[in-house]
Amino acid sequence: MRAYLAGSLNLAQAEAVLGLVEAQTDGARRQASLGLSGALGARVTRVAAGLIRALAAIQAMLDYPEEGVPDEDRAEPLAQAQAELETLLASARAGQVSTRGARLALIGRPNAGKSSLLNALVGFERSIVTPTPGTTRDYLEAGLELAGVPVTLVDTAGLRETLDEIEAAGVRQARALAEAADLVLVLEDGSAPREDLPIDVAGTPARVIRLCTKADLPAAWTDAELLDVSAVTGAGLPQLRESVRAALLGDAARGEAWLTTERQADAARRALGHVRAAQTLPDDLAGYELEEALRALAEITGQDVQEDVVDAVFRNFCVGK
């Protein structure tokens, strides 16, 4: 905090220090190092420079309307700033996932291969596997690094209608876990006749990857939209890891610093909202929106931020680390 108050670090760099301390994977450490180097501040400064150019053009139009300042002096910097902010915000999910990790729920009918897949991904027998349907009645968690992201795999009870009170409770729990997960892996047994799941997967808020399991056995059906995997031979697991990486990290640039906290993401969202509004308003109102956008961007680096926000950031640090 003393370094921040003395101007040796901006607020984003200070948050990167905490990110470096808490990083669980090489990807998280790499992002924290980029943030500590000032890369995020440089991205924000680049966006702010474009807004300042647009604001200067708007002010010139207001002060000297007879000079006829070209519209592109305002429109081009605003369009570029909007695009850069949208790209920056696209990194927010990736940044937060790489920092805090992600929960992946494995769901499917009994004997769909959920426990076998979990064991194959973690590399040891974490979950009991038997040919008897309904073995998993409670959920089971296993942590690992998957595609550079700290992940908690959650093996859930098989989804089916049942009169068994304990198994029914597990099914309800599986539905709730799917709703709360960052990513849902939906497993269907490709070696058995296909049955619809008793759950609307498309209705879950999380992203979904659909898998056809037991690819080492003769296929009872095929579906080109599903990824074929085998927990026995390992077929399809590299593609699954890449699909998980794409679903969790999206198209965020690998070589640039990401937004890694909700505070940073919130400031960037407000800045983007003001920039979009500025493109549809008269010059005087557009100028006000751009000033608000610049204030929001300044919050990311701590150039214009309230004292209670600063206190909240440094409250997360622990003496002794």
C-alpha cells in the first residue's frame, strides 16, 4: 500500500502482486507477472488516449463550430476505443477463472462413464467405478490443473427417475451442481441405446461440452456434434482438454494482460457503456460521457478511485506472505 501511495505501483499492479502470491498454475503466475510489469496499465492507457483524442475533437467542435472539425476525428477514436474495451472485457472471464479456478460438473445417466472420466483426467482412481447403475449417490470432487486452469471436477449422481429416496436426493443435487458450475460436461454412453437426459442442458447458465463416452467399445449410435472420448484408451482426452480451455478462457489474447478482478471488470464495463452512449449523443452530452469513461478507466489503475476501494483492495493482503 505504501508503494501504491508513493506512486511506485498503480492499483492494477498491486492487485497483480496478490495474484502472484495466490497463483495456483503457471498460467495464473504468467498473467500476474504481466499485470505486475504494467502491461494492463499500458492497455488501459492506450484506450484512454483514444478517448482523450475524441474528447478533444468534441471540445473543438463546441468551441469553434465554424472551423468544421472533421467527424472522423471523433468517430474513429471512439470506434477504436470501443473495440479495444470489448477485447479487454473478453479477457475478464479468462482472468478471473485463471485466478480463482473453475468448477466442472460431470452429468449424465447412470453408467455414462462419469467416474471413469474423472479418474482418467486426474490420473488415479479417485472415484469408485462399477458396472452397477447408481453407484454414485453423493457428489465427489477432485482438483487438478486442466488446460492451464485450476479446476475442480465434480462427479455427480446419475440422472434418472428413481423411487430410491437417497438416489433421488443425489439426482436433485446433481441438477443443482450443474446450475452452479462454470462448465458442464454432459456424458452419453455411446455403447448403449441412446436415451434423452431428464434435464434441460440448454437451460443451464453454464457453458456445456457434450461427450460420447466409451469410444473403445462398439458404437450403438453416432453423433458428429459430440466429442468421442474413452477413459480406457485416452482417446479424445487431448481434444477434451482443448475444448475445456476454449470454453473457460475463450478468445482472450495469450500475450496481453487480462482483467483479473471483478473490480477491474466492473470499471471496464462502465467505461464501455459510456463510450457506446457517446457515439449516439450530441456533442455536449457526448463530452460528458467520455469524461465519465475516462474516470472509470482511471479506477482500474487507481488514478481516480475512492479511498474505501483502495482499502478493500489492500485488505486482502496478509502480513507474512
